Amino acid sequence: MWERVKSHIEQGRKMWNSKSFLSHLEKASQRFEAWNETRNPGNIATMRKMMSDMEKQRKEQAKAA
């Protein structure tokens, strides 16, 4: 969830004039990532790469269609 919204956080904070817009989600995600990294080193980085590759694939397929 966090990966999908984090690129829009600053825009949302400006739009709503709220420095804490979705900060609870941001902090929970940071805690989860730190916790997960201690138990599954490299898992988050692998997941991000996979999501990036999937997005590139989706864009290429959209261009071809």
C-alpha cells in the first residue's frame, strides 16, 4: 500500500495543508520495513524491484496495444 501512495504524499500534504497527512501510514510502513528487514534481509528491495519491473512491463504492453 505504502509503495503506491508514497510518491503522492507531498502533493497531498500541500493540497490538504497538513504536514501530518497520512503520517500514520508512513510511520507504520517504516516500522514494518525495519522489522521485516531484520527477519528477511533484502525482501523489501526485491519486492520494489519486482513492482518496478511489472510497471515497466505494463507500460510497454500499453504502448504496443
